Amino acid sequence: MTNQPLRFPPALWAAGLALAFGALPAKANEFALAVSPPRFELAAKTGETVRAVAELSNRSDVPAELTFTTAEWDLTADGGVVLTEALKPGSCRPWVAIERRKTSLPGRTSLRYRFEVTPPPETPPTECRFAIVIAGGDNNVAPAENVKFPVSGQIALIVYVAVGDVKPVLKIVNADVVTIGGVQTPVVMVENTGTAHGRLSAFLSGTDAAGVRREFSPSTLPILPGETRMIALNPDNGEELLESEAQDPAQSKANEPIVFPISIAGEMNDSTNSFEFEGVFEPDVQE
């Protein structure tokens, strides 16, 4: 890595990819690297070492020259990702030991890559967050289907380590309608006053002003401690909807644009608790 921040565009989040890097192959000509699992969420005690192993697979027929570094990462307001090499104040990266800095991975082979994190004694409860950046030599990697965040031959594996008693405290502070990718979309603003990241999961349904019933699921973007983040409620147009359309042709209208206002209700989970949610979403009236 250089000292220049690496920026991952928010369009990758718009596809519902969440903050999980390097899950499936990234390809460029003969370079094809798969990294699993997509992210690590670990727990550690102060003064003790927690270890983990990622599996790297070279899906091409030629060797891959790989380098490994750690990095800081942040989410931008619009959901993009920024990686930086410089240590942040209070960074936990000095606690991190990685197995090696360079390796050559022969074609059609796999490697178990180890790393460990050792929080110092007397460390107060905190969530340690960092990335392991895997670079593929001089190859230029372009996004492939379901690849999380490859950029210029690099894949970032995100790691969270909960040290002590930390947890998210999520609160929905506003409901709104915003234009995302040219489409009016219901969103909620979610505040995290806790000490660890959290994500919303939910089973939501609603009926719009045209009488069309729809199912919704929240974006899986993480809400980091101390931030308030916009979370889109995305219409579910998956297999279950297609099956219901076959039984009820009227449900095909669920693929049409939402006619606002729409009432959405259901059960949400904030990573620690479940609660009932109900809201009316209506765009602001333009003068």
C-alpha cells in the first residue's frame, strides 16, 4: 500500500454486498484469488492472544505473487470504503501479527494464512477493527460477480475483535425517502451509541399507496460505534416473490416503482435485541 487512501465506491454497497471483503474470486487475466471467510468477528481477553486462519485459493493456472499488509478502514457517509496505511490514534494494529509479508501461491493451490491479535493487559473494553490487505503483484484486478472490494489487484479482509464487554446500541432516529441509484427508496437513520458495530436484520412488509404489498430487507451495512448511518430498506424481488407472482399475477406489480406513501412494519433485530418496527415513508413535497 501507499500512503494515499484507497477508496471503494459506494456503488458496490448498492448491490447489497455488505461490509465483507474478499469473499469470492477476484480476476484479471490469469490472476484469480479467492479469500474465505469474507470477514472475521472475533473476541479476545486482555493479555491473551486470539488466532484465526483465512484460506487463500489461487484459481488460475499460474503462480500468484502475493504481499500482505494491515490497514485502517473507514466508511464514508455514502457507504464507500477508505483504506489507509497510516496508524490512527489509538489504533489496535500494533496488537496484530501476520504470518508473512510475501508469498508465492502456485496455480490451483490453497494456502492457510494465519494471523493473531494480542490486546495488552489492562486494555479497556473496545472493538478493534483493521483490514488485512492482500495484493496480487502487478496484476490489475477488476470486480467479478459477488467479489466484495477488489481494487487494483488488492483484496481487503476485514477483522473485528471485541475486547471485553462491548456491544452495539442501535436506535432508529428517523425515517425518510431518498433517491438511490435514481430510485426513490425508503431509508432509516440508525444511531449507534454502543461500543461495537452492529447491523440491522428484519422481516418487513408494507403496502404502498397503490395497494401493492411488498417485502423489504435492510441493507447490511455496519453501523460503527458513535456514528449515525443511513440504512436503505430494499424491496425483496427474489425467488419467493417470483413464486408468489406465479400464484397471484397481481403480485407482479411489486416489481414496479413504489407509489408513496408506504407503511412498513415488522420485526427488526439490532444484533443484540429484537423489536417491533412500524413507520410511514413519504417523500418530501417539492415546491
